[in-house]
Amino acid sequence: MTLFAMVLFLGVVFPEISAMAFQDPEEKFGPVVRAYLGYLKNEQEVVDDRVSRREVNQAYYRRNSNRIRALREMALRLARQSHNDYLPELEAVASNEFNLLFYEPPRPSSLKQGDVFQNTFRYLGSVRAGEVFYIFARLDIYEQAELTEIPKGKPQVRSPETPKVEPSERAASRPRQIGP
């Protein structure tokens, strides 16, 4: 019996197995995760289009394609681990791009999974996609507020990433926005 005949026979006898074999692997995720994966697919199409029109050079194309691949890999990892249809806002940076996220960038070798930086980003891990990308999740406002609360009776411990602000330097009110 040939391999083709065996596959055909199994497909007829066990149709649910054959349907699972040809099912889109992203279908098992909820609408939020699928939407994010669709967003990444669209971003890749934009990058592909820009390089085909010679609007960007090959180095830009390679780095951004690899960044999209790293974000996709981390999103899938988070969705599989949590079994939840939720993804935080993800940022992927190479080691020479840390200054895009941080005033005082941490050393990549000192990063530990779960560390929080500047009360804004949580380090999730690294992904090798052509080069190493460090993936951070932007904390939502509730997580940020939790980190800035000072429990009663406990002294505040300042992280090295948090800049020290003297009381005289604090603004009495937030600056006004002037716009069109």
C-alpha cells in the first residue's frame, strides 16, 4: 500500500483527524491573539512592500522582519502559557536599541525575566530571530499604579532605574497641552 493510499484511507475513516491536520494553527487562539497575529502579518506586508519599492535598504528590511518574527514568537509563547486571550503591548529591541525605551539602559547581560524597569516595562525574555531581540511588555496603568504605591509603615525602596526627584522639582500641576 502506498503512502498516498494510506493517507487517503485514514482521511476517509477518521475525518476529524484529517480536519485537525489541515486546520490553521492560529484558530485555537481567541480573537485578541488572532488580531495581534494579523497585525504582525500586516506589518510584515508593509515592510515587504517598502523593500520592493526600494524605499528602505536591506539592513532595515532584515532587522524589521526579524523583529516581527520575534514579536510573533513571544506572542504565541505567552498565549500558549497563559491559555488566556490577552496580550500586553509588546516591544522588541536589539541590544543597541535599548536607549529607545530607557533613559539609563540596562545591560542585556543583567536582565532577568520579570524585572520591571522605570515602572513602565517588564522584561519577558529574549528571542533569537536572526539576531537577539529583548522583549518587554509595557505595564498597564493599574500595574504602574501598584508599583508606585507606598505601603503604610514601610519605607520606600527606590529602584536604580527610577530617577530621584526633589520635592522642589515636582510640578504642582501637570503641564498644559497646547495644540491645534
